[in-house]
Amino acid sequence: MAESFPIYRYETRQEDGATETRYTFAPMEGVGYAGRGSPTSAGDADTEASEARPAGHVEAPAGSQIISVEPPTLEVPGRGKVDVSAVIGVTEGETSASSDVVRWRPAG
């Protein structure tokens, strides 16, 4: 049986007005954050973030585990690490051979 992992999307806005869409496994700001400019005021007062909202989910083989909340990364048994952002098509990260076993299901 496959595992299903929800994916959330939020926007960041820098003091200069630049925005960026980010994806995460965490429905709350800053949980497991990987440090690309803080999404909350916890260390980077120049960055604001919108509330995370559901973007969809990924399906992966049974036994897959989250190894990084943001950027969202899975460990797929027998296949290795999968950059979920690349699977959903928002970055050009490395999906390796595991991308054929991880499926993106966007929200409605």
C-alpha cells in the first residue's frame, strides 16, 4: 500500500517586495525550516510569510519517510532521496530514478 503525504504552499515576501512560493510538509510556519530566509520572525525580520495552505499530496511506496520538511524530501525504500519540489515541478531539483514511483496529486 502507498503512503500519502500532504504538501502545503505558502508565500514569502521580502522587505524589498520580492515574493517566493515555497512548499513544505508542515502545515505551520517554520516547522523544520531549512534556512532559506526565515518564513517567520525567528531570525529574519525582513521576511514575512503567508499562512500555509494545502497544495495537494504526494503518493510514495509503503515505508517512505519524510527526511526534510522544507525543502520537502522523502526517503523511498530501495530508491533513495526524492526532492518533492522537483516531482511537483516547482524546481529543477534532482528526482533521480525515484520520481517514477512518487506521484503528485494537486489539490482540487
